[in-house]
Amino acid sequence: MKQFTLLYGDGCGYCKKAKMLLQRALDTHPEFRSLDIRYVFDQSPEGAALPHSLIPAFFCGGSLFFEGNPDMDIVLSALHCCCGETKSER
């Protein structure tokens, strides 16, 4: 399994939405609870080092998976990617 990283910013409505969707996905899909999920602030040194143009941004195993306004399909696709499954990656 790969690490899932959510890069977020303060005061970002899409970031708040991404966190809510991620929590909902974890609540309804217990198979994802074993993933190593990290939340990284975009203004931290670690966040600044991650290649991205927009927040929120999802990283699967250190590689950018998606950035921008997420929906549940995107969150689930990213989680499947981190589990090593291929589900309509975007």
C-alpha cells in the first residue's frame, strides 16, 4: 500500500470539503482505514516541497494524483490507487 497525502490550506473551502469527503469515505469503506493517511499544511516546509499548483491536492505514494475541487469519485479513486488498485485514475 502507498501513503495517501492530503495537502490542504487554511481557510480553503475546497480543502474543508476534501477533508469531509475523505472522512466520509473512511467511515463508509473500512478497507481504507489501514492506509497511512497524512494531512500536510501547504505552507509547511513539507507542503511547499510537494509539487502542486492548487489545493487541495491528493498524493498517492508521493505522486500527485489530483488537485482542485474534489468529489467523492475522485477521493475513492485516490484511495483505491493507494491500495494498489486501478480505478479510473484522473
